[in-house]
Amino acid sequence: MWEAMPTKRNIATLKGDGVTFIGPMAGEMAEKGEAGVGRMAEALQIAEAVEHLLDDAPKPLKGKTAIVTSGPTHEPIDPVRYIANRSSGQQGHAIAAALAKLGAEVTLVSGPVTIPDPAGVTTIHVERAEEMRDAVLGNLPSDIAVFVAAVADWRVVSSSEQKIKKQPGDAPPALQLTENPDILKTVGHHEKRPRLVIGFAAETQNVEDNGRAKLQRKGADMIVANDVSPETGIMGGARNQVKIISSKGVDAWPDMSKTEVAERLAALIAERLT
């Protein structure tokens, strides 16, 4: 129902009249075996959305649009196996929520995660890097784009339609890989480039040097770089320690929760756009 063109036209009309939507969410429906977009928001999500609507704090990003990517991508090898990065989506989801709290109209493009969609945000669920790219480009133009997702760099050239079986004595199957689309670079050099493009750089060594190189190569305005070595606990954890790299230099932020990082980054974005 939610994908039907009459429904989409009615939603656009209602939004134009100032009506706020909570959901729909994606997932399993009331009917057994049915899944997709149309699931009612959970009670806590509705409560958070109402709290957001009643919040009378300043909204410096009101009237601005933002795209945020979050989570990993899953690149299928066969129906049960895939290539992925270690990402919980916590930082990306927190950034989407923080931008919405400052008044932005936010579209979150999320890979497969186990955390709920943030309130006050339109969430598009994807699996593969190509799907994430298409969803991002389909939401241009936008004022802000923040690329937090840990997109898999490679995918299998041809994934198997059936589970690849292990046979005694056989060598492991050879996987032919090809490079996935570079979403940050594509948008950083796009004819509909947002006013502010921010990328993330998850590194295990030479954090600043790699972040500076990425800033130039991708056409970004800022790179949020962090050390995700296993001992830091950042991947999948609740805290983060980042460095903001731009043409102005490097600003090292202290260790803080991912929510605090998101709120501070959203405030910096508002400062840059106003």
C-alpha cells in the first residue's frame, strides 16, 4: 500500500500541509509471512517522535534537508553468506537523530542493523552498496550529506543462487571480486552536490594522514576520522573518539558517547550552514 502512487501523492500532499508522519517502519507485518514497509512504529518510537515535535529548542537547520548513511552493507556470496564490515549503525543513526532535532528534514539510508529507526527521520533500508548508492542519488538534491556507513569495498562478481557446498577434499572456492561504487566520491563530485559533504574514515593506522588524503580524493568538506583498532572498542561500542579534518586543519575531539559526537557534529554543521 505504501508503495502505491496514489498513497505517495496523498502523503506528499499531507506533508505539504504540515502533517507529521511517524513511520511507517519496515519489518514483519501483522499477517504471518508478510514483510516490508508498512509496519506500525513501536510505542517508544512514537513517544520519541512526539517528544521531538514538542521540543521548542532552537531549530537552526529548519528548512534544510539532509541525507545520512549508516550501518554496514551486506554483499552476497550465496543465499547464506556475505561480505560485510563491522558496523552497528549506532553513530550514523545518532547523527540522523541529532540533525532532525535541529530541524533538518533527514533521510537515513541504513544498511542491515539491529537498532531501531530514529524518530523524526525517514529511513530507507538497503542491503547492498549499489542499493545504498541508488537511494542516496535518488534523494538529491540535498543541503547536507553525511556518509557514516561502513560500505563494503568489494562485492562478488557473480553470487551463487544456491548455497555453495563444502565437499571433502575440495579446495576452497575462489571468489572473484569487483570494486563497489564509491558513494562519497560520487556525491562529492556530483552535479547536484550538497552544500556540505561529510565523510567518515575508519582507520587502524595513520589516522590523520589517511583522513587528509580521503578529504582531497573524495571531494568532501570534512572527514570525521577515528581509530577503530580492536582495542579501542569503537566498532559496535557506545563511545567514539574522532578527529575532524577539513581545509582548516585537524580538530581532535575527546572521548565521548556516540550520541554526544552526533550532537556536536550536528551543531558544527548548523554553524557551517548559517
